[in-house]
Amino acid sequence: MMESRINLTVTHCIFYIYHTFAFRSDGNLTSEEKKTISNFMFRWVGKDQKKMDQVITETLAWSKDNIKSLNDQISAMLSMADFLKAQHDFHMERKEYFLMDIRNIARSDGKFIDQQKKWHDMLANILGLDIRISRASHEDISGEVQKVEKRKIGFRR
């Protein structure tokens, strides 16, 4: 199982979160969402198409090997947000760009559903940003984040 040993980088984690956020919130990954995610990933990898394709391929292969349930997916998504927060070069501006991307991915298919708003707020909470778009209170969001089991994900060296 070669794929399982991929060292996931910041860009792998960003793609995983974008992809999971778009697909798992409603069980559907539209062509608009795919195009939006690709555009954002292209920016994150420094406009390097080959690197972007590699990150996407490796992340999807890793996910296929390691993610067995919806709970696994959500747990991995939030654990990856934790990992991103811990990176010294993932500063405030990058966190805000990342969350703006999340909102734009949510809007790209014309439906910004409640599940997406809640996950956005949970990601914001983990990243330490006071940006809320759901109707949930800070306490509700913190409680939801606490409930999700954090996992070791494969990028822990």
C-alpha cells in the first residue's frame, strides 16, 4: 500500500478539505465546484499544473486508502485544519484566504447549504478566526468541534 505512506503537505490538506467540504456536505461534487477547487488549488501550488495534478492524485489515493466512513472524513477534515493552524507560514492572511475559498466553493454550485455554513464555522473556530456565517452560536460551534474525534492523519512525521 504505497499510497498510505504519502507525507501529506499543507497543499494536500487544503485540497482534501476543499474536496471533502464540497462533496460531503451534500453528497454531490458539481462541475462548478470542481472548477472552483481547481482554480484555488492552482493558486496554492504557485500556478504549477504538474504539482497541482500530483497533489490531487496523491490526496485522492490517500483518502481512498484511509477514509472509510463519513465520520472518518469529517474527523480528517478538522484534524487537517488543526495541522494547517500549526504551520508557522499559515499566517492570518492565508487562513482568511482559505476560509474565503471555502465560502466560494460553497457558493459555486448556487447552493450554500446549512451543513456547509456549519462546517465553515467549525473550520474558522479551529483556525482561530472569529468568522461565523451559520446561525449557530460560538458555544454551539465549539461544542461541535469538541465532539469530533481528532485523528493522526499520515502527515505526522
